[in-house]
Amino acid sequence: MMDVGSALSVAEQHFPLGPEKLAEQLGVRWWRTPLDGAAGWCIPTSSPVIVLNANDPSTRQRFTLAHELAHLVRGTPGLELTRDRDLFTSDAQEEREANELAASLLMPLRWLEAQALQAPIGKLVLNKLAAEANVSVPTLMYRIANCAAELGFSTITVLRFDGEHLKSQFPPVNVSDELAGRLLSGAKSTSNGIFRQPLTDGSVALGTLIENPAFYTTVFVQIVSAQVATLPSADEYLDRCKRYLFQDETRFVQKFGGCLGSFKSKNAEHSMPLEHAVHQFLEQYAGKWHDPEHEVRLRTEMGLAWLRYRLSKWYH
């Protein structure tokens, strides 16, 4: 059987298909079938077999696959992985270690380091990276929190709630129930950004709400300096760009949306580089806006930032 270092190397080399390629190299057979109440299990014979619950989301199935492979690589016995098991706060040491290795197989450290993440990290970045790695946002959050020091962050933790009750925090950083409640309440009231809670030592706790039925309600918490807390997240900056560009002009919003749809249909070759797509869009619709001021705003730094964001859904 392959050692942990070699397994991590395979996963890094084949990202984002690390677990699938690792299973292939280990000679592990795996398949999906509907299961009642379980995410999956492994039959650790001389020719191991891993069974995944076909009813689970694809991201959950991939985590289960990586988790069972982690048990095989580490040579530890695995439990039947149940859907409601708290993946990152299990009481069993072997399960916690398998979870950590599974997250590493799905999201290699070198890939995370290459993202050059900077606080504040908001939903936009989390959603983008989770999609790239083909994992759930909660799994990505736990991975970032677990290797925060290696990524250059002082303190990141994930709070998990059952209703209004704090169920767990990972890693544990002694967030009080009172502070957890404030972060949950504040994050819920912040529609498109990050809730900022000043702390007694002068630092600031940043809370981002992530709701996922499979993981209950979670708040991604970053503890940063007061200076860093004043910086906008990518979500907040783009929201500012959007408001600056359109300035509540419904007609402009509708015209812009129609032009995007038309541009996409006329330029179906999505291998076009993003910057080329931006240039083409500006040229194609030059002078075709209802108000010349619309085009002026579109060509500013903030207008172009919003255009790049919208076009980045199809062009890279």
C-alpha cells in the first residue's frame, strides 16, 4: 500500500481528480449505489472496494471516497460514514486523521498556496475555489481553517450551529457562546458581505454565513487586525462596482443583461481569453447604450471590474 507522502503527491499531480486517480493507482474499485442513512463504507480486502451513496451530492461522494482512501493509506480501520456525522469533530482519533488527509487529497496545500488568499475572504472566493476543487464550501472552509498558519493567516475557525446553538468550532479557538451568537446574528443580517465584530484586544472577528443543509449552518470566522478589517472582500468590492455602474437605473441594468446574453450567443467559443472577451464586448457595444454616461462608467476601473466578473462565468 502507498504511504501518505506518496498519496499526497499523486493527489497534487492530478488535481482536481486526486482521489479518483489515487484509487486507480491503488487498485481500489469503487462504485455508487443508493444507501439508507450512510454516506458509504470500505471493504478492506486484498482488493479493496469502496461503496458510495448515489443519493448524496457529488461533492459529498468525493469526500467519502477520499475519506475511505485515507483509511486505506493510513492502515486504520474505518467506521461506516453516516450522513449526519460531524466530519471534522469526530470523537475517534482515526476518523479525525482520515478527515484531515481526505481534505488534503481533495485540496492539496500547494494549490491553496497558489491562490494567494488574503483576508477578508468572502463567499465569492469560497464559492469559486470550491467549484474549482469540486468540493462543498463547508469542506473548503474546514481545509483552509486547518492549514491557516501555512497560508499566512493568524486565526481562522469554522463555527457550526444547530439552530441558534453552537454545536462545534474547528479548530477550537475558544470562541465564546456569546461571541458565536453575535457572529451568527450579524452574519445573517449581512446580505452580501462580511459581518465585522470588534474584539476587546483591538482585533476584529469577521463572520461569513454559509448555509448548507448537510452541514447545518456554519459561520466562517477570520480574526484580523483592525486595519485589515477595513478592507473590502471581493464580494463587497464587486457590490460597490455594481452599484456605481448602474446607479439604480433599471433600464441600464436590463440593457446590460441583454447585451451579455447576445454576446454569449454570438461568441460561443468559450476558450476565448477573458481580457479578449472584455475588449470584444466593449468594441461590439460601443455607442449603443441609451445614455453616453453609461459607456463612460462601463469603461472606468469599477465598471470594467463588474464586466470582467460577469464575463468570467464563460471566459477565462
